[in-house]
Amino acid sequence: MNCSLEQSAETATLHITGSMTIEDAANLKTTLAETLANSSLIEVDLSATDTTDLSCLQVLCSAHRSAVHAGKRLVVQKATDSLITCLEDAGFPRQSGCLQQEGELCLWQEEKRS
């Protein structure tokens, strides 16, 4: 997994390329935590990922919860077919939000994914 960060005043776009597997989960967690600490909006661009497993889905989910609780936003952009397949195989797609936050959608809510 390789990550590159584009930072503007309030928005950070994290571009992730390659695999997102258990071997990458710790690095992904650290990268997301650092990005979350310095930005109000984190956009995670997954358009160049080729393999995703459950461990990294869980890291993204945890980062989303942390963002919501901190009054910030984390969104996933450009989900690949392999990510969608992994989400479906793991039972992650949702019709309604998983958080008890007013107006906040689950990261994996089907109409939110792009």
C-alpha cells in the first residue's frame, strides 16, 4: 500500500494505491489518525487500490467513527469493484447508518459510496 496526501486549508485527500490487506492495516491506521488530527474533512481516494480485505475495512470504519465523534468528516471516494466485492462479502453494505449521530450516514451506506 502506498499513500500520498494532498492538503488544503480544511480538506485532506488521501490517495491510496495498491493493496489494502492485513499487512497494511497498521500503516493505514497511523496514516488516517495523523490525517484526522490535522484536517476537518478527509477524503479517501481508493480508485487505485487493487486488493482490499476485512482488516482495512475495519480500520476505515474505525477512522470514520473517530471523525464523527471529533466533529469531522471522513468520506470514501471512487470505490473500486474489488472494494465493493469485499464490502459485500463481509456484509458491510447498509441501508441505514450504523452511528447514532443525527444526520451522519454510515461510511458503507450504499447511497453514500461513490
